[in-house]
Amino acid sequence: MAFGSIIAGFLFIFFCSQLYWLLKARLFVRRLALPRTARILLAGIGLAVYLVLLAGNFGLFARRTSPTHMTAYDALISAPFAWWAASSMVAFLIVVLFWLARRVARLFTGLNSRRSANDLASSGRRQFLERTATAVVAAPFVAGAYGLFYGRLNLQTTQQRIRLARLPKAFGGFRIAQLSDIHIGPFMSVDEVRKYVRITNALKPDMIALTGDFITWDPSTQRAVVDALADLKAPFGIFGCLGNHEAWSNTEDSITQLFGQVGIRILRQQRVAVTTSGESFNLIGVDFATRRHMMPGREHFVRQYLMGVESLVVPDTANILMSHNPDTFDRAAELGIGLSLAGHTHGGQVALEFVSPEIAPSRLVTPYVAGWFGKPGGQLYVNRGIGTIGVPMRIGAPPEITVYELVREG
């Protein structure tokens, strides 16, 4: 029910925003100092382009696309419409906020002196406010283009030192690389995934952790992402857990089997001892679980996170958990799991951290959006992932590969 309400809300805002911008475009064309025939031709071309993009993205004609490669259709139809749809909706909401603020200001000035009203109505101030409003409304379009063409490709490699109690001495300086939220598709093609694989291998990690959401919706893409990730190399192995999109696409069993065929072990409510020189730490992996009503099915809803994981925790060594959902951290810390590796949030994907680190859509559903968190009993790192969902943009949340260096505490 909540999921359907969210979709309905987005569609309503989208419809209102498109109507608003079409009316603004009509007014803009009418004001151009051009002959009437030229204005009609310009309006016709603009409307035709818009309708083609709209029809192409709402399935009104056959899509010439590939589920794992970017095609000309994706570049010329899907990407421009994604940019326009996201940017125009945000800009429309800003317009609404300005309209409400203006209404409140008029009400306020009406209750004050004539001099205050005259000051606010002055030509210079009015022009300044209009220019400011224009710049703010234009910002989403500029930011959207940045997020599409640069932000989603601007990979950051994060080095994170982790101090762990009970870490065996043999693992001092042990390096784990984490990849998450790949979301293979036209905007995270097989070639792009292979590029990230090469980058990860060049970091020379001792072990690699993959924390879910390998695909998005299409089950047919699982073979391609597995084959691309099969080239990962690490002397102590490649391990992973599954995400919500494996659950939603009903590919949990099949992708686990495919990964097994290429030597990558997916841990599903399982543990494995990572061993060297007669010492070991305990690695645990769990399937995606949630307590929030945002999923199509109910098989992954739980009353308590990490139910049954108690038996997988080894008390006399360091325990590391791979869990796609960072919300399992509170329970993991209670269980004494020293380090949790998660993804899921994309770091907010569109996060205005240059304004405030608190501004990220993911904060609506979890306090653990990106980076390192600590509390008594454990630590959490939320990797921003490398793929995107919804719109192929990243703003303030660049794609990330994390490399952890384990250090013995004390």
C-alpha cells in the first residue's frame, strides 16, 4: 500500500510539472521576437521532440535497447528524458515553494507599515528576487546534467582503517575491497562493470566483499553480471550477499548458483572461516531483510533483524557481517559483530552534501546513508555502490569502491 502511494504521488507531481512547463514553454515562444510562422515551427519541433521522448519512455513504441549495454536508444531517448523528468519535477517543486513563500510574504507585508510594503515593492529588490528565483529554478537542470554525464561516473576509492577487537595477529593489515549495488543495465553496462573489476583488482585486496543488488529488475541480466564479476581476483577469495533486487526479481537461488560456478561464494545465512597461518576471522553473510513496507512481496519482512544469526557468531575471534541493508547494524552491534559491510542506499544517490550532510533522500528510510558509523559493540560502513536506480544520475554521492585495512585493536 505504501509503495503504491509513493508511485501515485510521483505520477501526480510529474503530471503537474509537465503541464506547468508546457505552459511556460508556450508563453516563452509567444514572447520571442520572431515571425508567427517561425514561432509555430519552433513550438511544433519542441512539442514533437517532447512527445517522442515521452512515448519512447512510456513504451508506446518498440524499444531498441539492450538490458546490459548502452545503445543509441538509451543515449538519445532514455537518458534525455530521465534528465528532463527528474530535473523538471524538482524545479517545479521549487517553483511551488517560491509561490507559497511569496504568498506568505504578501500576507505579512499587508500587516505591516506602508513603508515596509514600498521597500519590498521597489524595482531593484523585485529584480533581484526574480533573478535569484530564476537561478534557483534553473539549478536542478544544471545539476541533473552534471549527475548524468559526470557524477555517476566520478568513481571514488575510499581507504578506511578498521580497528577490530579479537582480530588475530595474522590479519593485521589485511585488506578487504567492497563492491556494492552494481545494478547492471544500459547505464551500468557489462563493459562498465568490467572496468570496475579491473580497478578493484589493481587495488590488490586480500579479499573482496560483494554486498548485493547485482541486477535491477530483469532476471535475464544475471548471467552477464556474474560473468563480468568472475574476473575479480583476491588470494583469500570473493564472497558476497544478496540485495533487495535479487529478492524482487526472484533470482536469489539462480544467481547464487551462477556465482558458485565461477568460484564466488554467496553467503545466505551462512558463515565461513577466513584462515591464514593457523588463525581465522569469521565472515557472515545474510539475505536482504526489512521491517519497512516498501517491497512487492512479504517473504523478506522480519520482526527482528538478523534472526537466527546468533548461532553464526563466533565469540573468540573477529566477526564481519555482509548485509545489504544497513538497518541490520543495531542488532549486529548487540550481537558483538565487530564490522558490518552494507550498501543499499547509494549514498542517497542525489545528496546535497555541499549544502548539508543531512540532505539525502535515503535519510527518509535509514539513518545509515553513507560512510562509517560506530556504536558500542560494532562498526558499520555503508558503501555508496557503483550503479544507479530510477534515474541514471548521482549528485553529491559519487560511486565508490571501499578498501578496508583491518588493524588489531589494543
